[in-house]
Amino acid sequence: MTDKLKTLAMLDVAEVLLKESGKPLPIQDIMKNVAEVKEIPLSDIDKLTQLYMDITQSAKFVYCGDDQWDLKERNLELWDKDGYAFVHAEDIEEDTEEDLDFTEFVLEEEEEEVEAEEEDEEVEKEDLDEEIKEEKAYIDVELPVKSTDDEDIDEPEIEFDDEDYDEDEYNDIMDDFEDMYDE
């Protein structure tokens, strides 16, 4: 049967091995057994990583907790659980914050670098102050500003002959114009 397993894909070999075992197996054991059957050296990290990813993403396998994996068909109650479902309150460690003083880890070379950076920051600040002064000087220059408001636009003067201008006729024309757009 081992010769027949060699021809299968790594994921299919893992499935057969789990069927034969009849119980969940640690992921490391599954990977070692598949590597043994397929004659893959344990140093071939790329193939073993691919196998791990295939098992964890495959719909055939399910995580059973405690780093145990099994076939989903035998564990349908676990199919929608994620890894957090297997964490118990006693397994959770209290987060203890420690005040760490990293200043003791600063090396002499790093101190020189820090001093050089501080000097660079001072020079940059002086340059920035100078740039701000230049910008303010430019902003303070008064430029001629022309308003774009409708009120300030010089409208062309239209001369009307008071003799030829008939207000009623003008209103009739405008009414016709408005009616044309209302239709």
C-alpha cells in the first residue's frame, strides 16, 4: 500500500493516514508521516510548509484542539470552530506589564548616533524657522486683488433710446421667452 500512497498528492496521503489511525493526530506527526511516505526530507521546508498550509486550509480536515487534527467527516461538531474555541480560562496567562528601562542597553556607538541625530534635528529646526520667516515675508506682500463678485464687475453700458424703448413690448418679448423654456 505504501507504493500506492507514493503516487498520491501529499494532502491525499495525509487523509489516508488519518483514516487509518482512526483518531486525531498532532500536525507534526501527520507531516512527518507524509514526508516519510513521499520520501521528502524533513529539511525541505518549502514542501512541508505547503503541506501544513494545505491541511489547515482544506475542507477535509478540522482542528480538534491541543494541536490535533482529524478528518472533518468524523468531527462535524468542530467544523465551525476556530482555534480560540479550544482555549480554556486556566490556560490564559495574566498579562503582567513590566517597566523596562531600555537606556541601559544603549551602546556607545548608538549614543553617538543619537547625539548626531539631535544635532541634525536642531539644524533642521533652524532651517524650518528660516523657511517660515521667508514664507511670512512673501505672504505679507500686498498683491493687487480684484474681486470676482458679480457686484463689482463692470457691466457694459447699454444706451437706450428713450424714444424707441417700449416697456410693454419688452415685457411681451420676455414673457414669450419664459414660456418657451416652460414648455
